[in-house]
Amino acid sequence: MKLNLCIDIDGTITGAYYWLDIANRYFKTNIKPSEVKVYDIHEVLKIPREAYLKFYEMYGEEIHAQADLRQNAKEILWKLNQKHNIYYITAREKTLEEVTKGWFHRNELPQGELHLLGSHYKVNQAKELGCDIFIEDRYENAIQLALAGFEVLLMDCNYNRLPLIPGITRVYDWKEIHKVIEEYIAGSNEKSTKIA
Ligand SMILES: [Mg+2]
């Protein structure tokens, strides 16, 4: 069974707090990962949105270029890539295509189709790609996607520990993601055998 896997990048393939060091230096703050309890960085830093956007405009590329890779992400992505279609779906702007591709290349990740949406709304893209499972870290995205009927694996982060709805499974690392996908396939095979 070949699945269409839609996979978010930031906080899902990358670590969730890699922007923190540069942000702390720039804003002269000392925020720790455990204090990042909301998704929007300007709210974490308690600064106006405009101040954050100015910072992001200056340092965004550098920040993304330095992103850390989650443990086991590389190994599992290669395993998934052997059997399934991989689509990387990110809210990053199109202008970040080069830095994003460069990061994938340097980290030796499977190539997969890259979609830079410039928006957090991912439902239409998921529909277009016939998504079977969406792997994501942003709570609001997970809810939107699950409400639209998609299976979502929500990568656990300090900022997404909110009540889940049917269709969303909280996962803690890439090994668990692999296991849940294998179980999903086993479950689907069982269902189709029963129908037959
Ligand atoms: Mg993300």
C-alpha cells in the first residue's frame, strides 16, 4: 500500500526551538524551550508582531539554514520514501525555496516534492495531493486538517499540548511516526480483506 504522506518541515522534521538562540540574542531575552508554550514567536517573546517580522526579515534565512534535524528523522524519512510518496508542505514563503532545498541537501534527506505555501492553511494542498496522512506540529493546522477528514500525526511540542479531536494522534518522535504509519497500513489491509 503506497501512501501519500504530507509532511510539515518546521518543528516536525526540524527541532521546534532552533530559532530561539538567535531571537534571544537579538531581542536580549533569555527564553528557554520549556517556556515556548504558544506557537507564535512574537507572543513567546512578548513583543509586537511587527518587531518580530522585522527580525524575521533580517535573520529568517540564516535561522532556517541553521535548523537542527530531529532525532531519527533522516533514517525514518528514507524508509518512508522507499514505499510511499513524500510531499513536504510548509508555510514558509516561496522566497525561502533555495535555503530550504539547501538544508534538505546538506542534511541528506530524501528529496520529495516541496510545496512552500506562504500560508498556514494546508487543507487545499492536502486535498490536491490526495493526502493519506499529514505530519504536523502546529495545533491549529492539525485541527483544520482533521476536521477536513485527514489523518494527522501531531508531533508533540510544548506549544501544542491542547485537547485533540478524532483523526489526530499525538506522536513523540520519528520512530513512533514510523510505527503508527505501519499500523495504519496494517489496519487498512485488514479492512479491505474483510470487505473482500
Ligand atoms: Mg511546523
